[in-house]
Amino acid sequence: MKHRNPVETMANTRHEFGEHGGVNMSVEASTTFTVLSSGTMPEIFCGEKGPDQGGCYLYGRHFNPTVYNLSKQLAALEGTEAAYCTASGMAAISATLMQLCDADDHIVASNAVYGGTYALLHDLLPATTGISTSLVDITDLAAVEAAITTRTRAIYTESVANPTLRIANIPALSEIAHRHGIKLVVDNTFSPLLLSPKELGADIVVHSMTKFISGASDHIAGAICANGDFIQQLMDLHTGMLMILGPTMDPQTAFNISLRIPHLPLRMKEHGHRTQVFAERLQTLGLTVSYPGLDNHPDHDLFSELHCSDYGYGGVLTLDMGTEVLANRLLDLLQNEYHFGYVAVSLGYFDTLMSCSGSSTSSEMTEEDKLAANISPGLVRMSIGYTGTLEQRWLQLTEALSRVGAT
């Protein structure tokens, strides 16, 4: 099945002159915006006018022209009607779920998600709002459906699970969600361009743009991509989670990220190429490697069916070293002696970033929940960069693996 290439959709959104005719958009640094007629002000406050209704702006926490421009690019990237950019990926996730749910509502979510998302669902929301979550194996469609109650308002999943790299069957989840009259929310952080959740049936797509979309690990940023009505709900002056809680993006950040969007396809393709080669070679060495591009990955066929083949299978693999001690020994060698990459959280950087997931980005999870999600103590997550030559980096990796006795 041939899926749309998001870059083709985005091309038109890039063709927008700056206010002085520049090829790049301008940075609108104003926190507040004037109106030419005082009668316009109440029309903005009651929602009759806005960026798309008369080109009217009110206040930087509501809408900002620079952030709005980047938001339109994200909407084009994900094929949604609208989008808005946030101060972080967690801001995007939190605002979305809190907008969908009232007190004492319910969410069905994947049991393999980023640790911060787990803490939101497992700890914060139940304690402060009464919103509860059933964490299930998102690949078990029967378990997903069985967890839905009359109070369920959303199914939440990552398109590619962090850190287990299991793939959500978005079309099947969409069918379940819509049959029950609830929303499907998909975090597409690991797979921009590769997967288009909206095309596959998702209602709302969220991103941590801190990762692959930004690509330089210098900005914390997020995005919510959805239909226009939902974005307007988020910006409502009385009950909008983005407007009232205020986690909107700084315009300078929006400008800087907008300059990275045009080379996102080149970066994703190279991330995917190198990760595919490394995964295949690690598998040949007999190591416990997981990567959706490998034939033996449990969701390889599903990913192959759903993804845009122009960009491969993503830039993240996992290597199970068995124990946390052995995993940390490998990471220390790779960073401090071989300069293969950095021991750091996050992903999507131009250099390789590595961490032992169970004791870092999944450390918020209980031991029982880590076991249920198949996050072993020695699981090493590698976001493969593209600096240096492929063969240079491969030699560094194999020598370190040999020194810890893995090969």
C-alpha cells in the first residue's frame, strides 16, 4: 500500500513570504497585539475573529503569528486540518488528554509509553482530577476493547512504543475507538514522516518536537495536530487547556524549528538507513536487538504496511544486554573511550544518544509495570545519529561490545 509522502503536502505551506518579502518567515516577538478598531477586541474575545477570521491576534499565550505559521506546517506534516505548537511534548500530551476528559473520566492507554506520560496517567491525573487510566498491551486489540468503559473518553498510544518499539495498529485501534464514540490519540514522536496516524484513522496526533523534528537537541517543543474545532477548544478563553494553563511555544523557538523542517526528510532517511544497517549487523552477531526493520520484529509486517517507505523504519533500536550492570558498562565504554555517542536521554539528535531505559526514561514505572511492558533491566535504547562514517561508528560499537563480552 502506497501512503502519501507528507513532504509533498508541506511544500505549499513553506511558500510564505516574511512580512518584508524575506524567504523565511519573520519572528513576531510581541506579547500583545493591537487592533485598529476598539470594536474588534470583543469580537476576538468571543471567538468571532482570530488568525483565520480577519487576521486578528490577541495575546501571545493565545495565538502568535510565528508559532501559528509553524503550526500550519505541522498540520500539513500530519495531514490534519489544524495544529498548534506547545512548550514541550508533555504539554501537548497533557493538554490534549485534559481537554478530552472531565473529572472522573477514563482513558485506555498503552502500557509501554514514555515515563513522563506514564507518570501523568498513572500518578498525576488520578490524584488531581480523578481521571483514571487502564494500561494495556496496545497490540492486544481484545484487551484494548475490554478495558473500555462508559466513562472512557480516549485511547492513547504511541505509534512506535518507547522504548519497546512495538507498533500500534492504528487502523484497528481507530475502528475500536470510533465504534465506542471515543477519540484515538497517537504520539508520533518516534516516526515523523514514516507514519501518518491521521491518514490511518487517528483523531489527534501529538509530538515532542524536541526529538527528530528539531533534530539538534537545543529546543524543548511539542505540537498538537487535530481538526480545527479541537484546536479552538484548546484555545478557548474560558476552558481551553492551552489558553488557561499557558504551555504555548515561544516564537523564537518556532522560528528556529521552522528552519529544520525542510531537511527533516533527509535526516529521517539517514537515521533510518544507519539504524537498519546496525540492527542487521547486530542480529548477525547473535545479539538481542529489536528494530521494526528486521524481519523477525513482531510488528515488521504491520509497519511495512502502514509506513511511507521513502523513510525506512526509524532511527531507534534497542539492544538487550541482560543486566543493568552490563548495559551501563557498555554505555560508559561507548561514550568515554570510543566516542560512539552520548549517554543521555532523548533521541533524534545528529549524534547517537544512548540510555538504559529501565533506570532512566522508564524509571517512573513500577517494577511490575516495566515487567508487563517487557522493559528488561538491561535494555539499551539507541537513537542512531549520522555523524562520522557508518563504518567508523560500527567499528567503535563492535569493539566496545567485544570488551564487555557480548560478542
